[in-house]
Amino acid sequence: MKTAVLVYSGGLDTTVCIPLAREQYGFQRVITVTVDVGQPREDIEDAAERAKILGAEHYTVDAKAEFARDYCVPAVQANANYQGYPLSTSIARPIIAAKAAHVAEQIGEVDAFIHGCTGKGNDQFRIEYMLRTMMPRVEIIAPMREHNMTRAEEVEYARERGVPIQQSAEKIWSIDENLWGRSIEGGRLEDPSFIPPEEIFRWTRSANDAPEEPRLVELRLEQGVPVALDGQAMEPLSLIQAMNEIAGQHGVGRIDIMEDRMIGLKVRENYECPAAVALITAHRALEALVGTRDELKFKEQADRAWAELAYAGLWLDPFKETLEAFILKLQERVTGTVTLRFFKGQVAVVARESRWALYDQAMASFDDKTFDQSEMAGAVKAHGLPARLYYQLKQSR
Ligand code: ARG
């Protein structure tokens, strides 16, 4: 029996892929795999239900804890930042594809993978790369990209075949959600001069509606891993969930940027990433306390390179491994506590401490004599010697 595994979110694109797989590609057996990386419960349940109505064999894989530990935590350690975006959608793609490949492996005799990515986005690169890397011999089909269907055509096609699709007001926006963030695109947001309406946000309050009282949170990190909130030890999954609540309530984590996609297309993106913004802010502050100036300068470059690889979905790239060797070596000292202050859409670092702090209060203090200032005279004289010679040369011509 011709069998396909469909990487299935339950949204319009991937739902339409079920009848397409049968009608256009002749698969008799369609297996849908939905990977739970922290999207809303209803989405997971709806996906399962729709798949069943359409006669697919459905699997839901709960990957939340693994996603938190092996994807979100490394993103914290690398201060994940691509053009101001903490890479929430990007880092979920490799694990989604890997889990789908895993199901295919278990089932055996799978002829093809099907995914719902369009030809304009980044996800086609990320998903296919991972599927192809894990199972190089299985064919990959992208019906949305091949058929170049518009949203209206998809809705029409779905209606004709009795495909159950939601037509709520929600659906004017294209939303992608996981533990690390929520992305909102489409509709009028495609116009960069359109101000995002309050209704697009679900995880964050507006700064106006945020509590009038600031909230202080003490975050403990060990080797660059967030391990406790206000003294309470937590696994990455529950810590991220708790942080999403706190930061979101105070209106922290809204991001509105122009983003350069992999194919070179510029798009307007809106995100809500409360935990990501808060945790990365804290992590950066702790790195600044324990790293030398040279280490921090180099770390910025490593982080940028890491973000580019993560954005491209190249999760198994050898360069990513070598970068992480450096990143993890530095993390050995990123242990300590950071106090964050949440207030009216802002998060600020208000205190930090670490036993690895490369900081000597006595030396830095204005009120201390352990550092003999008079010894500095010679070093100051030599400062900028070439620049001084150059300046004189220019004056004399
Ligand atoms: N531009 C982001 C990325 O490529 C997120 C895209 C999310 N998709 C959506 N339908 N909202 O990582």
C-alpha cells in the first residue's frame, strides 16, 4: 500500500494535504503526525479529530519537555536573536520533523513524507532538511508549493470535499505557536504601516493594562541553564511556562519587526515571546558578570552565527556543534542569580550575583586605595600612539 507520513499541524494547509495526498498523489494510507511543542491544547485535539474525520491514521507526539530542554535551553545559552526575533518558530521545526521521521521509522515501508510548507517561507528549508537528513531515501512532497494554491483556493477545495475547517475570526491571522513564542502574520499585518490591533495578542497584556505594581523575580541559572524561579527549583518546561505567565502578564515580549527571510523576502513579523525575552535578558546579564571582555566580544559573534544556523533550521550542522563547544565552555561559569523587574511592558535586570563574577568591588570602587592610580600614568601615555603620530603627520602637510 502506498503510504505517506504527513507532518501535520491541523491548520488549513496541512488539512488540505490529506485529500490531496489521496487524489493527486495516489497514497492509499495517509499517516498524520502532530508534534506537541506547546501549542494550545485545542489545536492538538482539533488536529487529531480532523485527521480522524478525514480517515487518516493519526499520531500525536508530546515533545514539550524535550523541546524545552534541548532546544529552548540552548537558545537561552546562545542568547537567541535573529534581527530581534528569539527564533521561536525556527527552533521548533527541527524537532517536529525529527519526530515525524521517528514515527515513519517505527512504521516502516513509508514511501513519502508530505508537508504543508509554501514556497515563500522558511519552513520548507527547515523541515525538508531535517527529514532528508534523518531518512535520506524517503521522497518528500510539498503539495502547497507544487500547486501554488492561494488561501481562498484552499478554503474552496476544502469545502468541496467536506474538509472540516474552522472559520472563526481568529483565522484572519496566520498563527504559529509553541512554548518559546507565538507568531502572528497575515491579514492587514502584511502592511508594515498598519498598527497591530490588540486582538492579535494572546500571551501578553498591553503595557496599559499591565499591573500598576512592578514584580521582582529572582532567577537562578546553573551553567547557563535556568533552574529556579524565586527559589523554587523547576524543570525547563515548567520554568518556561511560568515565565511566559509572569512576563506576559506584565506586557513583556511583544516584538514587531521587519524580518529578512531565507529567500531574501522581507516580511513584517509580530511575535509574543515573554519567557524568551525575559530569560535571555537574565542570561545575558549573568554572562556580562562572569565573562572577560574578549570572551563576550567573541560570544556575540558566536551567538550571531548560531542564530543564523538556527534560523535556517540547520540543527545538525557541524558548525553548530563547534560553536556550541565554545558556548558551552563559557556556560560552565554562567552560574548565579539575576533579579528581573517586570513593569508595564518592560523587563529590566536590577541585581545579579555569581561566585564566578570577574568583579572586584574594592578595585572598582571610588572609595578604595588598593589600586594605586599613580601607576597608570605610563599606560595612559602610550594609549593611541599610532593615532597621535597620524594626527601630527596630517597637521604638517
Ligand atoms: N518568520 C518566522 C520564522 O520563519 C515565523 C513564521 C511563523 N509562521 C506563521 N504562520 N505565523 O521563523
